[in-house]
Amino acid sequence: MCLLGCDIGSSSIKVSVVDEETGLTIGSDFYPKEEAPIKASRPGWAEQDPESWWTYTKDAIRGALRAADVRGDAVKAIGISYQMHGLVMVDKNRETLRPAIIWCDSRAVPYGDRAFKDLGEKRCLSHLLNSPGNFTAAKLAWVKEYEPAVYERIYKIMLPGDYVAMRLTGDIVTTVSGLSEGIFWDFQRNALSKELMAYFGFDEGLIPDIRPTFGAQGEVTASVAAELGLRKGTPVTYRAGDQPNNALSLNVLNPGEIAATGGTSGVVYGVNGKVSYDTLSRVNTFAHVNHTAGRPRLGVLLCINGVGILNSWIKRNVAPEGIDYGALNDLAATVPIGSGGLSILPFGNGAERMLRNRQVDCSIHGLNFNIHNKAHLARAAQEGIVFAFKYGMDIMNGMGIDIDVIRAGHANLFLSPLFREALAGVTGAVIELYDTNGAVGAAKGAGIGAGIYRDAAEAFASLRKIDVIEPDGLKADAYCGAYEVWKERLERFVAGE
């Protein structure tokens, strides 16, 4: 028997099948094979069609089951991970009313900023643990003002994972963790924030019923079971946003533990055992997958929007034609640390939370036509991403979160030796790489939610560490010096100098 995990990303949908006894992945697949399109009809906007997520999910489930060489009726439980902070709206017929406004869309920043001031910054931080910022609640406020005809037809709002779960089960439900990432949750009252809902004029009936992160969330319908070869009634027993789920997949559940990713966006995610927040809301605090009111487990999330998307832009537009990512990494490594004085600020994918929701876009500094070439740009891009991680991690340090060890999956930018070396060098942290991914984590989360595993320790007993990167003392000074140049350029640029 096996478990199935779906990871609903903005670039693709990944599905893994995990053998419940060994904990090993026996099959996986993803769709689309090229990056999924993101529609940006105006600067700062980013939308996707939820129906496409469902199409990709079905294709990936079929492909993963074929790769595993198992029948769909062998699946005992399903888990879902998903891109955070999106807004999906459906009518009473469960039809979407417009494209989803996804995580990197910046249009709602003014709504969140006004709410932060009007509700009171101290009150927002103490109750919501964040500014409403550019999160789901603020996106809904934008729809309410600019698309009132759409707003009037809304039956329920959902996060992307809630939508895919609805397509599997027919049930519209969400979780406390999900509501917290939308900035709907009052941590002081352990309930939906009545103040925020009243401020924006939202009807509480728009919010789906709440289910536990681990536990019964619905069962696969007969029609979906027939279409995908699954067993009717297969339970969905876990869902979480991609970053809490990534932390789960790395068995990061307790205070002081740190997880990181380097996909389209980059994230450092630390677990805190007490209520804490950044007074400027540059990093954000959400309910972790194992959070309860009596035993707080809060995920402090540093998100940098322009990470893998910058590296892929360099590959498409700067690197030699036809080059793959491995060759791009090799090209970047031909240039010394510091990229010959070239710096790239990797902020071209929407408003950046750690820059207080400014949209500063990507920029290149120190370019000399007589010195710099494609290799310098390739290295400066990866170093700029690393330095953005360092800049945000310093904010987390200021909240009392020490980062000595970073756990990450062996994927995306963590496949780059240069990226790993630079991150360890500039932060002084040891990097541990594991053979896992978000879809595998979702599958094991489903196993926990279904009671197949007693706890996370049993679920992740098979988690395999595949590499450890120690900081190189001989190179650390050079990386730190390059970072100081980058940081000075960032702060001058943001200040408008």
C-alpha cells in the first residue's frame, strides 16, 4: 500500500507515491514539462488559471502511479502542499469567478498597508503576527473594490491547495495554518479575526470550514476516482502551504530548526516556540503544521521572490544558447568571488516583503563593459540571491532566531555547488542536504494524518542526508566582503541615492 502527495507549485504540479512501509519514493511525475505560464497583464500582477492546476494535477497523478507501477486503489491517503498566499474565488456551483491572484502579485500592497495603519500596527502584530501586507486578505480587498460584480458572486474563497482538494473531494475546507498565511487568523483569540473581517467589510460566510492540518479533510468522489483510477472514498488527510510543508519534509518541527528552499522564490523558514514578530513585518510569522494554541509552533518565514526565476532568466536571456543549469553553474564558477565588482539585486518578481513591500525590481550595479561578460552576470546572479538570503537572515537573527544549520532538499538552486558554497560562506551556517521534496513531504503528512504513522519521527525515519556543506574559512572573508558591497548598493538604491 502507498501514500500520494501533491505539490501545487506555480511552475509545475509535482506528485510522488511513497511506499508506506519503507517510506521510500516509488514513483513521481510533474506537469507541465515546461514552466507553467503566469499571466502578468500589468506590472506587479501575477495570475494563473486554477483549472490548469487541476489538469496538471490529474496528469501528474496518472504519471506518478505509472512510474510507481501501482494501481490507484493501492493509495491509502492523499496529502497536498501548495503555493501560499493565493486567492481563488468560486461561486455556488464551485466554478471559479476569475483567475487566481497568486503569491507574487503585488497589486494589494496599498490595501494591506492601509489596514496596518488603520487597525493599528501594534494590534496587528500582536494579534495577526503580521501586517496584512500583500497577503490573501488584502488581495480580496482589491477584488471587492475593483471587481465588485465578481465579489458579489463569491460563495467561498480558497487558497490554491484548498481548490485542488475541492476538486478531489467536493468539499470546501481550509486549515488554521492556511488562514494564518492569508492573515485572517487572530492568535490571541485563537479564532478568525473579526476585526480584520469587519475592517474590510468581508462576510465571514466567505471563509471555508476549518479542518485540522493532519486529519480527515474529505474523500475522493466517485467521479474523480473513476477518472484517475483511485479508490472512491480515499481520504485527503493533510494539507499545508509549500513552506510549512517543506519544513515538514525535512523534519523541521521544533524551535530553533531551520529549513530553506531555492525554487522560483527563496525561503528561509525557522520554527519558533513562542509568539514573536518582526516589528516592521519584513519577515512573517504563520502557524506551523504542528501549531496548537496550547503548544505554539510558529513558522517565521523569510521570502525572497526573485530567486530561481532570476537564475532561469539568466539562462534564457544571457547564457549561451542551449545551455543547461549544470553548465550555467560551471560557467559562473569560472569567475572569482565578488564577480569582479558586479552586483545584481534579485528583486524583479513583485514586491519584496523584506524590503517593506517595496517593488524595487531587479538591477545591475558596477557593470563595466571592458571587464564583465556572461560568466560574471551568471555568478553575480547567484551571489545576489545568496546575499538576499543573508540580508533577510540578519532580520531573523534580530528576532532571536540563531541560524547555525540549514536543512534543504537537494533540488533547484541547492544543486549548484557555487550557490551552496556562497551561502555557507557568507552566513557561517552548515548546510545539510536531504533526498526529499514537497510532494514526498505531503505524502508522509497524509500518512501522519491518516494514523498510518504514529508521529513525524516514524514518518521521516527514512529521511536520507546526502551531503553536508561546511563554511570554507579561506573563502568566507571574500564572500563577506562581496556581501558588504552588495548590501551598500542595495540600501543606497532603495533610498533613491
